[in-house]
Amino acid sequence: MKESIFSPWSGYLMLVILFGCIGLDIYLFLEAMYAFAAPLALVWLLMLGGFFFINPNGSVVLTLFGAYKGTVRQNGFYWVNPFFSRKSISLRARNFDSERLKVNDKMGNPVLISVILVWRVEETFRAAFDVDNYESFVKVQTDAAVRKLAARYPYDNFDDDQTEVTLRSGLEDVNHNLENELEERLAIAGIKVIEARIGYLAYAPEIANAMLRRQQAEAIVAARLKIVEGAVGMVEEALKLMNEKQLMDLDPERRAAMVSNLMVVLCGDHDVTPVVNTGTLHQ
């Protein structure tokens, strides 16, 4: 069964009728016409239970003795059969910031992850009758989707080939898949997912220090590769200029020594300490 729109009576019109019934009832009591006054009093007392109002972006689901009669979505002041049961459901967008869950990524490493979800009710019938409590349903299904998502990706990629999507570097793809997963799970409750994204991501405390050292080592190695690559280019350019300008004629042994010295100077961690040679070039 799907949601159907119910058109209730105007509350202002029924309010005028109610005041008319009350005035007539007072007149009947004053005229001692109790046989008519008592039933009329019961009628307008029952009418009082049929008034309700809806705020903007709100709705009311109506049922009569267990039978679904429809949903009122238009905001305003209304009156319906006083025997109708009414359940208010907000249609506003809501935020849900999940707790930080400890889960295992694709490589089995424990990570802490949380999700920020923006959602709203789209189908009131499903939200009211297909699940027990749609707000609790959103929380439980969000946690389940996060656990499933984290198991599909590694936290980070430490290999040279960086093509694999990871939780840390592939947030756009991960968030897109998270939205799709939540849309499938929450559709049963008539929930529309407006946005879903990872709000917090980190290694679990027990391995955070080890993984930090590993990341630092990877960064140092990458930096060293860049330094060596640049140093080789600079040495090559220096030798080329010396040959072009014919500053000196270097035999292979001296050429190798100069290359070694330049590489030490360019790739060293500390500042170079100059040494003054007061002898000949061979001493």
C-alpha cells in the first residue's frame, strides 16, 4: 500500500459550526428542552476532538480503527472525524551524526569512522507502518552501512600503485557508494537520503602510532627519491656546462670523484663543511 492524500474539512468552517451548536445548545437548556440539549451537547463535545493543525513541512497520518485513510501534507487548520487516529510525521530535513565506530577495513586494520547523514521522510505510509520506529531504523541501518562500507576499502594504499580506491584518498567515490547503500537500506521506511559522507576517519589508538611511523617512512622515501632525482639532474647539467666552457679536462677518475662529491653535497641531511685544499689537485 502507498501513501494517499487526504483532504480534510477546513477547521475555521467547523469552528463556526461548533460555536453555532454551542449557542443552540445553550438556548435549548434555557428553554428546558433537555431531550434535545443533551444529545447536542454530546455532539459538539465530540466535535472538539476533530480539530488539528499542521505546521509547514509537517504531515499527519490518519487511521480509523486500524484502517489507513490518508495523509494530510498541506499546512493549515483542519477538522476530521474525531474517531480518526492521528500521527504527526515531520517532513523536514534532519541531520544524524553517528557515533565513532571501531571497524576493520579491507586489510583487517581497526579504524574509527563516523558518518554525517542528512535525510527526510518522503513516504509517510512506509515511515508510519512499514517499520516500528523510523528514527531508530535510520540510526541502526546507518551503522550497518558504515561497517559494510569500511570492509570494502583499505584505509590507505602503501604500495607504489595508487590506483585502488581507499577510505582516505577516495572520499568522493566512498561517499557516493555510501549514499547508494543507505538509499537502498532506508527505502523500506520511506526515507530519502539527501547527503551522506564520512565525518571522521582515523586509525584505532592501538595501531595509530605504528601506522603514523609507516606513513612518515613512506613520506621520507618519496622525498629522498625526489632529492636524488633532482641531484642527478644538477650534476649532469654541471658536468655539461664545464665541458662546454672547457673549464678543466677531467679524466674518468676525477670525473667520478667530482660526481661523488656533488651527490654528497646535494643529497646530504646537513650543511656542507668546506675543506680548503692548499696542495695540488691530486693531493
